Amino acid sequence: EDQVTQSPEALRLQEGESSSLNCSYTVSGLRGLFWYRQDPGKGPEFLFTLYSAGEEKEKERLKATLTKKESFLHITAPKPEDSATYLCAVQGNTGFQKLVFGTGTRLLVSP
Amino acid sequence: DVKVTQSSRYLVKRTGEKVFLECVQDMDHENMFWYRQDPGLGLRLIYFSYDVKMKEKGDIPEGYSVSREKKERFSLILESASTNQTSMYLCASSFWGGGLTDTQYFGPGTRLTVL
């Protein structure tokens, strides 16, 4: 059974204090690993898709990396507007485009 | 930009009522999905559809049904709402992608409370 575990559950940073969020996964035949950002009371907003180990993608202060067992979302010099819950999901080769989500990391960036 | 809209942001219903949640996407996506999101449980797939009039059960279909009469519209139906169906409901859509991977884009969500 495909599984995703995100850590930490919650993270508090000062503005400018860089850190990383972890997404560990087990999946039979990874088709894709997805990162989403979710603000309170809203739907998830797509950030990145990673397809194979060694792949990296960047967007502003965010950089996602992928190994065969985990993915990291690196946040460089975060700002208060980066405060949100970050969700990781995997898509394996069982089940039509089925995404398995982790429970997310709640990030709070203080000014 | 992909746009997925949901009919209501907040909904309050009584136990036993029939509830309709509607989702519309404007990107001509073949696939549409309904999830529910609960604290500590993450997002769980209820139903999905890969074509008009086609539907497949997800992980937690009990107590729900769906309807897809037009490509852009996917409805979730709670036949007889119960308090354990109080949740955030999220709709998503994606391209067919040959049945393989493609990014799912989410709507804003409907927070349903069943009293």
C-alpha cells in the first residue's frame, strides 16, 4: 500500500531563517511526487511535480528535491506570506491517477 | 490558468437531508475527482471520473454517489447526510495523460457541516 509521511507536523521559523520540510514515501512504481500549498480554508495550490530521483525544481524561495525514498521542500529566506500548510502526495502505478497524500506540514513564518 | 470552481464555500445541512455539491472546471480536463479532507487524516479520495457518465469508486465511497453528465461538471451527492460526513470537500481535475501521471488542480473547497 502506498504511504506518505510528512515531517515535522508543524514548523515555526523567523523571517529569513531557511529550513526544509520532509516527505518520506513508499510506493509501488513512482509515477510522480507532488507538492501543494494550502492556505487555511482554501483548496490546495499546485507547486511542483517530480518524476524521478535526482530531479529538482525551483520556484521563488522554494526548491523541491527527490530521492528514491523521500522528497524535501527547501525554503530559503522565508517571508511571512510563505506561512501555509504544505502537502506532499505520490502517484504510483496502481490505481488510475490516484494520489496518496500526507497529512502536511504547517509552516508559520514570523516577522 | 486552470480554474476549478465549487458551488458553495460553506454549507450547513440537517441529518437525513440529500446534499448536492457541484464542481465545474474550465480547462477541458477529462478527469475529475472528489476528495474529503479531515484533520489528521489528510485528503482521501471518494470518487473519480475519467469521462462523461463514467465513474469509479475511490477509497471511501460509502454514503456518497456522483454524477457526470457534462465534461466540465462533476457532482457529489450525499443521499442522506450524516454527522460523520461533516468535512471539507475538495474537487480536482486533470488531463487524461494517457492514464498515467498528470497534475490535479483543486477547487476552493466546500466546508459542509451536518447537524
